[in-house]
Amino acid sequence: MIAVGSDHGGYALKQVVMKHLDSRGEKYFDFGTYSEASCDYPDFGRAVAEAVARGEYQYGIIICGTGIGISITANKVHGIRAALCGDCFSAEATRLHNDANILALGARVVGEGLALKIVDTFLDTPFSNDERHIRRISKIEP
Ligand code: RB5
């Protein structure tokens, strides 16, 4: 199960991403926002991050205009490793090396085609389970 969320800046791309998740047969829940009316990205980044941190969802996908504000918010939640990705190399590496559990996208930064490739790369790449990466991840949170 995947938790998705966005602010107004990410709303349109989120609709595209959810349609893509449907085509992959993925189950997901949309934590909002539900329109393009102006709203505050922390409300949605935190809702997704807390749901993932509680273990209710394997991954989260969060989207705002840049992906920056919403990823900063998500990374304040204990146990969350949210990665803002604008390319497939980063999406693959953050799963392999950081075991990232949330993908953040900037709707005003990446086009739809690239965003969907990034989503696929993130979801289809397992954590490496390498000892050095486990050790480094364990050092992230105090
Ligand atoms: C909203 O205008 C914009 O600030 C927001 O989507 C995001 O880019 C913040 O980091």
C-alpha cells in the first residue's frame, strides 16, 4: 500500500501518478489535497509521513511545487527517509543506499513522463541490505 499526498502545486501531477499506480495494480490512499485551491504543504506531507511511520503504508509519494517543502516536512517525522528525486539515478540510489520510504516530487520541476519513470524506479528498486548501508542508516536518527 502506498500513501500519496500533495499540496495544490502537486495536485495535477498527483492525479497522473495515481492513474499510473492504478495501471500498475498498486493500492494507494490519497491523503489530499483534493483540489487546486491554495493550501499548506506541511499538512499533507506530515499526514503521509505519519501514516508511513506508523507502518500502515510501505511507501509514500508526496508532491508539491518543488518537492522541497513537503520533503522537509516529511523528514521531520521519526523513521521517515523522504528523498526528493528529479532523476531516475537518484530514485534508484536512494532505495538501494538509503532505504528511502517516501518519494518526493516537484511538479513544477519534472515533467509527467519523467515523474512516472522516477515513480517506477523507486517502487521497483529493493534496498540493497548491504551492511554498510544498514550501518549508515542507523546513524541518521539520534
Ligand atoms: C506553493 O506555491 C509552493 O510553495 C509549494 O508547492 C512548494 O513548492 C513548497 O516547497
